[in-house]
Amino acid sequence: MTAQDFVLESYNSNIEKGKVKWSSPSNIALIKYWGKREQQIPENPSISFTLSNCKTITEVTYTKKKTGDFSFNVIFEGKENEAFKPKIQTFFERVEAYVPFLRDYHFTIETSNTFPHSSGIASSASGMSALALCMMSIEEKLTAYEDVISTEQSDEKSQNYFNQKASFLARLGSGSACRSIEGELVVWGQNESTESSDLYGIRFSGEVHSNFKKYQDTILLVDKGEKQVSSTVGHQLMHGHPFAKERFKQAHHNLGKLKAVFASGDLDNFVKIVESEALTLHAMMMTSMPYFILMKPNTLEIINRIWTYRKTNNSHVCFTLDAGANVHVLYPENEKESVLRFIKNELADYCQNKQYITDYVGKGAQFMKN
Ligand code: PMV
């Protein structure tokens, strides 16, 4: 597929109004995407677990208007919200070439998250993927008549095409959002180990051992404040970064290793690859110019306690980090009870207001009937 394949050529603009609604999850990268080129093309491949509980629910009402400027309003958790508008305006500008009906309708975008607001959890992956899916459902409604005319076209507008284009649009909103459409493992970024594309996320096609079934992710809310560095700035710091080339190479290499780990169920090596990826992401930020330390003292305290617990209990619990201080604690389902006890008794003390969110690997976004 090329970007050109996602351009919508014609649609029925006589449809006056309608409503669509999607719920879309967040995801947590195991191999990290950090560094991008124009049009949100990643510098290296990444792979993530799709989550289940951390979701954005978005309903878009579209009402016909005279063509002209983009027109939309955003209602976040029941209240009119101006702060999200610039990001959505940019999203519309980037995706307009592929969903040309954007100027023909006024959109009311009602959105809410299942996780607490300002928890420090990036809502851009779930938020942008939910919005992209709504746009795809609108595209489907405006082109429904074509399906009847041409079987070839109806083939093209299959589930596969729908998901690929939704992921393609989501990527233009926020890179990692393209990994939130499907589950349970999604690869994004061309590589030699797996079926892949730079343009959209693809379900990991390799073998996955039952050790990874319903893998658990408990998110420890260490710092709920504003991010110190936005991911846009973070990605830019990889331009001219002294270690960038090696890092991009390493991500390819780690993805190959992880593919073998998924097939064999080798949890010891899973832990090594995943923790090393998280620390490398942070190392990139510490060694860029300007430099940043995004971990907090409590992040380090938690990491040390996870290491001690793992050793003492012969456990496979491990951590990963996003570009912030919160810690994702990953563990197999058969350790759920003991690790949750450990989190509650020991790690919760290092979270703001003792807050954490329990989640696990999920199957992807869901269309919601009104
Ligand atoms: O999608 P963005 O541009 O917000 O970048 C997110 C990058 C990381 O979360 C740090 C890593 C990843 O692959 O999700």
C-alpha cells in the first residue's frame, strides 16, 4: 500500500447528518519509537501491546454545511474544550487529502477517557485513534452506495482496508496512535523481521507463546504533572543526535530478538529486551542537546524494588517507561495475584496519592452502537 491508495476519490455529499462512536485503547511500546521524519514516518520499527482498560470513547456528530473552512467543536468529559482544538485542527490539515469530506460538515466531537484526566498517561494514542476510526466510519457511510455498484470496490473497502486506513490516519495525528486500532501486538515501521509498513500499524503476524496471553500492565502514576518535554520535541532531539544511528539499528535488532522470544515464550529474554528498550529511550533523552531527565526519584526507587522482587521471588515481573516518570509494570497472568500484592504493599507508596491503574493486553478498538 502507498499513501495514494488511501485517497478517497468520491463520496456522496448529499447525506445531511449522522453520528458515529468508537472506543479505542492506549498501547504500550515494548520496542520504542523515538525519532521520526516528515509526515510522521518513524526512524525505527516499534512493537506494542494494545491495552484493554485505558481507552478513549469518542462520538462524532456530522452535520452538512457549505464547504469552506474546517468547522468543529470539542466536548471533553461533558464540557466544551478549547485546549484540544489546535491538535485536532492540525490533524484535519494533515488528513484532509485522504478524507476530503472534512470541509463539507460541521463536526461535534464528544470525547472522554476511562483513565483519570491529568494522570500523566498519554491520551494521544487512544484519542487520535478513536477520532481516526470515527472519520473512517463516516467515510464508510458516505461511500456505502459504491459498495453496491462495484464488488471490486467493496473488496477494497474490506475490514482490512478500514483498519489500515484508520491506522494510517491515526499515525498522522500521533505516531504511536497507529498501533491502537487492533490487538494484541502491533508492529509499526518497516523492518526485515516482520510484516510491516511505515504508513500504518500491522498486527504482529508471528507466533505468540501462551506465556504472553493476557499479559498484565499495571501503570504506576509517579508523576501526574505536565510532561517536561512533548513527544514532538523529543522526536526532534533525535535529529543529529550522536547515538541516533546506532539506536535505530538496535531497534531493528531487538525486534528480531523479540520475535523469537514471542515464539519460544522465553520470559527471561523478554524482560531483558523490554527493560533495555525503556532505559535506552531515556538514555537518548539524557544524551541529547538539550538534555532531559524524565525519571523521578520514585521512578528509580520502583525500578530497584522491581529488580529485588524479581530476584527474590523468581518472578518475571519487569518495567517499561514512556517518555515520562510513570512506570508500566509488566508481568505474566499467572503472577497476577502475587505481583498485585507487591504493588499494593510496596510500590503504591511511590505513586502520587498511591494511584495506579491495572490493565492487560487487549484486542483493539470497538465500534459502539449509539
Ligand atoms: O506518538 P508520539 O509521537 O507521542 O510518540 C510516543 C513515543 C513513545 O511513547 C515514547 C514510544 C512509543 O513507541 O510509544
